[in-house]
Amino acid sequence: MKVLILDNAEAAVRRAADIVARLVGDRPRCVLGLATGGTMLPLYDELGRRHVSDGLSFAQVATFNLDEYIGLPPDHACSYHTYMREAFFDRIDIDPARTHLPRGDADDPQAESLAYEARIADAGGIDLQVLGIGQNGHIGFNEPTSSLGSRTRIKTLTDDTRRANRRFFDTFDQTPRHAITMGIATILQSRACLLLATGAAKAEAVAGMVEGPLSAACPASALQLHADATAVLDRDAAAAL
Ligand code: GLP
């Protein structure tokens, strides 16, 4: 894994944006895998800014998000569909028909998971998967003990993860218990991975990811198996390396 340590979060975000912007500039029809969470908000701000000021165009880009909460329809205020529209898609020139997230309100989430894998394959696979990391080392919603061979499927969220994401909901009880998430093998199949982590709360998970051991106890450690994985960190997130 290539590890880039930048002085602060702003510099890390700019560096991650450089990597995304270079791919989109070189290959306008690329397929991006996208992530949600607080860490990604400044990245989407920066890419949106480059769209406006540098003419960076996403008109032909296709996107696939990692995950969505089960039970939330796309127009729910706390769904990842809404997050993506508000944080990114509505601010760039992307064709909404080319943006994909699992449907959290699907009648049959298992069938939706299989269909999502098929949609990724039909698009030719993901060129660059953008990732954050949970404090427990999860990527997407692949919680600790997730199979390293997993594909898109239903996952039960740990209470730790629900507590970390509770800030987006009114109460802990309203914080969803399940999600559809790309699996670890799905993520590893991307042609390149870019993980962005900032802040001291991520230091322990980042150390597990980079320095191992390779273990389902730290799902992000699976990125050690990827031939083209880059972790972009600020000093605080890199503090335990
Ligand atoms: C959620 C998402 C992950 C994300 C994680 C970290 O659990 N499913 O994809 O990496 O949050 O979020 P944050 O950046 O808010 O710490």
C-alpha cells in the first residue's frame, strides 16, 4: 500500500482530489466508486470547486457508492442517496442516470445486492474506489469479522458504528441497524483504491490497516492485498504508524 502523509486535513483532501481529478481528466468515461461519511464532505467540496473553477467535468463519469442504509428510501433526509445529491451530485455536471447506490428500500435487499454487483460488472468494473475508514477499521459497512471474500450483501451494523453515525439521526433508536454494502472482495476488485483518513480518531484503525496483521478483525487491512491502493492521511490519522 502506498501511504501519503500530509501536514493537515486540508492538504490530505487536496491530494486525494488530485488523484480523482487526474483520472477523470485522463479518462472522462471512468467509473468511480464513492464513499460517504464526514471525511468525504471536504473532498466533495474540493471536487465541486474544481468543477466550477477549473472546468473539471463529470458529464460522462459513472459512479457506484459503497453502501446504503436498509429501510431508508432515496428521498429520506438521512439516506446516502440524499447525502450524495447534496454533497456532490447536485453541484457537478454528472448525469444522475449514471449515479448508482444500492436501494435501501428494496423489497428484497438480498436480490438488490446481487443486482448491484451485476450493475457494477455491466459498467466494466470500478476504476477508482474512494474509501473512508470507520474507527473500528470498517470499509463501506464491512464491519470487523466480515469475510475478506465477501460480495455486496446485507450487513448488521455494530453498536459502535451506529453510535458513530448517530449524529446524522435524531435518536440512537432511529439509527439504522442494517445496510447493503459492497463486500471486501467487491472493493478489492476495483482497479485502484484511494482511502482518505483524517483526524486522531482514525489513528488506531489506520495503523491496523497499514501495519496489519491482515485480518477480518480490521477489514481495511484487506487493502494490503491490493496492487494499487493508496492511503492519503493527515498527521493525526498517521500518528500510530
Ligand atoms: C460510514 C460509511 C463508511 C465511512 C465511515 C467513516 O460508516 N459507511 O464508508 O468510511 O462512515 O465515516 P466518517 O468519515 O464520518 O468518520
